[in-house]
Amino acid sequence: MKYVNPLSLFEECLKISKEKVPGRKKWAQLLGLDLNDKYVSLSASCHQNWTSESINPLFRDKETIDSIAIKLRSLISRYKLHCVVVGYPCSIKNENPYGEQVKIFINDLHNTGTLEGLKYTYWDKRFASKVCV
């Protein structure tokens, strides 16, 4: 896995989206990943990256980091996703110990070697859309 800053990743997605490749959808689609105490929430962006579709969560207490990495690789192949956007818990005072847990989780995913070459970035969770139920 390779970290790329959000602006560079956005520019790369735009560049890929302009290329015409047979068999590929028009846009470089994204996988959203949000970490909680009990599970990893996942979503795949639509073809134009305007909205996303929820994917069944992965339960952290029932799966090893290796099995989570294998499932992520499978989802990336199935949905033809370009990169991962990881929700990062930011606060105004930059005092958030949960942010360290997110970084440790991503580092553990990287260390499995299963997601080699996959690009990812962090995105401030305060800017994510909220679902009202």
C-alpha cells in the first residue's frame, strides 16, 4: 500500500478518468473505508464518484487482519476500484487518540503484503456525508 495525499490522488483519478481504455468504466472508482471499534465499514463509489454504495461491513473481532486484507483485495477486483479513501477522525484541537488506531490498522493492512501497490489517502471524517434514518 502506498499513501498519496488527497489532492494528488484526486488529480490521478481525473487523469485516469480522461483515458479511454476498452472494458473499463469511465471513472476511477474509490473504496471508502471507515474504522470503528467493532467493524470496518466499506463503500464503493458509483461510476461517476457522486455517491457510494454500502458494502457489508467486516467485523474486526471475528476476522484476522490477513482475512480482512484478502476480502478487501476481492472487493477491489469485483468493483474495479482504483484506490482507498480512509476516514480519519480529526478534531479542532488535533487531540484524537482514535486517529492513531486508524493509522495502526492501515499499517497492519500494509504489512500483510496482500494490498501491494494499492494507493490510499486519509480524509477528514467531519467532511463525510451523514445518513439520516
